Amino acid sequence: MGAGRRALGRQFGWLWAAYAVSTLGTWLAFDAFPLIAVLVLHAGTTEVSVLAAAGLAVGAVVAVPLGPWVEFRRKRPVMVAMDLVRFTALMSVPAAFALGWLSFAQLLVVSVVVGAADIAFTAAGGACLKALVKPEDLLVANGRFESTTWTASVLGPPLGGAAIGLFGPVMTVTANAVSYLLSAAGIGAIGGREPQPRHTGVPARLRAGDLLDGWRYILRDSALRPLFANTILVSGLIMATQPLLAVLMLGRLGFAPWQYGLAFAAPCIGGLIGSRLAPRLVARYGRHRVMFTTGVLRACWLLGLVFIGPGTAGLVLVMAVEFGLITCMGVFNPVFATFRLERTPADRVARTLSAWSVSSKATIAALTALWGLLAGITSPRVAIALAGLLVLTTPFLLPRQDRTPREEGEARRFDGVVGEL
């Protein structure tokens, strides 16, 4: 049986199903809050920008203590709880809309709550996956999650747009909320006994210094440290250009909304292709070579968006650039995610993933705001060019040598260092 078709067991099947339904719900509701802010609350450009940036930034700050809190609890109950938190928060939006009470402040609060719950769920989910799947199957499992993400990103926005057109602006938010309820049911169906994590070397009461454990581990690890800097910078610079492309394409270049949607939905097929190829490429060329090569290649595409023009040629250029970028990401992401899980001891996965997610979301928020200011001073095209040039420097942060996961003795030495801090 090929690596991509390997059976990973019933428990993984339920985890995957839960991830699939919640991911589809998220992409169905893609850009739902900005649309509601504009169409229902008549918000302006500044308010919409604040909604996007503040939700990420404040949600990340709120999530900082959640990593250590998640680490020493059973992961599946935490995941179910975070799903229920997201369901409740999101359902408050259609309820308030129906009663005529919906406000911009409520959208902001809900986006913060959902953002923080996302980080906690991701941290617990990574630890849960590592416990459920054999080490040799982690790449296949991460490849399936990655392919699910890209499939949902192709199908979700068009279906969500149709649902908004037929049923109104809050319908996709309702669907997203229900997807989290279904996800909670799927996680509950995993079954089996999940052991209580051991509090090895950790005080019974959480201290302020414990909040930084995830970052301490990342920055002390010679392989994770450069990958950490690389991934948060690449994602931050790519995401910072998205609002600028929207302004450029929908405004100055005169593309229709359906063309803009097509330009970013169709290339996501590349992510599906890349994620399916990842296990085969690793089996043939080795993990480090694949991760390094695709990490370099994904940095080479963004600059191409500077040359976008009007008409069919401009649309084809955007789709070609996005297809190349997303295909490289589709290969890189599951290989990187597998390496990160293998490199991190089981009793540090939640803190490490939480710190990673917090840093990534905060960086995206900061760079999005900064690049919006830069585009206002110069132009969207100049700001995109600068992001494209900066992202070309990120391959220098990729590990140049293959690294094997830490031995237990090395992990224990880290425990001793942390205990002295």
C-alpha cells in the first residue's frame, strides 16, 4: 500500500473527519465578518481593517496562557471545549442579527474569542495527533490534513458566496458554528482512554514565567529556531499582501469580484497536489532535501505579483503565481509540521505549538497593518514589491543540515535548564 493510502486507524479517522468538517465551515465563512461589517453595519475601510488586525492580535495575546494550561490536561476534552466555545461565540452573531442587536463591538469580541480558541485547539490537536499516530505515519497524517485544507479552500468560498446570496450575510457564520459542533462530536467519537499528562518538573500552580516555556524551547533548539523565524516571516509577508492585492485588483485594475475570487480559489488545487506528493517526495529524496527545496521555492513567487496588469493576461499571471506558491506550500507544510512534531518531546508539544501560533498570528496582524500604512504612503504595487523582495531573504533561515529528533537525555537537560530559570 502506498504511503498516501496507508490506513491510520479508526481513531485517526474520527480526528480527520472532525478537522475536515470544521475546516470546511471556516472556509464557507471566509471573509464573513468583513462582509457583515460592510453590508449590515455599514462599516468603513478603517473599521474593517481594525476588525481583521485586532481579531488576530488580541486573540493571540489572550491565547498566551493557554499553551501551558493545555499542556497538562487531556487534549481531547480541551479540543471539545474549544469547539464549543467557538460554536457559542459564533452563534451569538446570527442571534443578535435576528434580534436587531448586532454591533461592530460584538464582531470584534467574537473574532478575539474565536482566534484565541483556534490557537488552543491547534496546540491540543498537534499533541493529540502525535499520541494517536505512529511516528512513521505522521507525514501521511499531516499530508491528509494539508490536502483537506486546500480542498476546503477551493470549495468553501464559492459555496459560501452562494449561500450569502441566497440566505443573507449571517448564513455562513451559522454554518461555521455548526461545523464546530460537529467537530466536537467527531472528537468525542475517537474513543479509547487518554492518559492524564504527567506534570514532570512543573509546579502545580502556573507561574508567570511558565507562559514563556514554548518560546524558550523553540529558541533553544538549533533546528526549530531558524524554522520558527522562517515560517512566521513567510506567512506574515504573504498575508500582508492580500488586502493590497484586493485593492489593486478590484479597484485600479477593474477586476470583477468573481474574477478576484477565481484568481485565489482555483490555484488552491496546487496545494492539494503538493500535499499528496509530499510523502512520495520525502520517500524518494529525503525529508530535509524536500523541506529545504520547497522552502526556497515558495519564497520565489510573491515578487511576480508586482507585474499584474488588467485583463485576461493579468488574471492568468495572478493564477500562475498563486498556483506555484501554493503548490510549494502544499509540499512544505506537512513535511515541516511532521518535523516539528518529531523534534518536540510529547510533554512540550502544546506549549510549542501554542507559542508558534501566537507568534504567527501576531506577526500577520502587525505586518498587515504596517504594509497597509506603507501602501498608503507609496502604492499597493510598491508595498507588494517590498514584501516580495523581503521574502526572498527567508530561505537563509532554513536549516542547512538534516536534524534528527532530540534524544530523551537532551530533552531532560532542557528540563533542567528551564527549572533553573
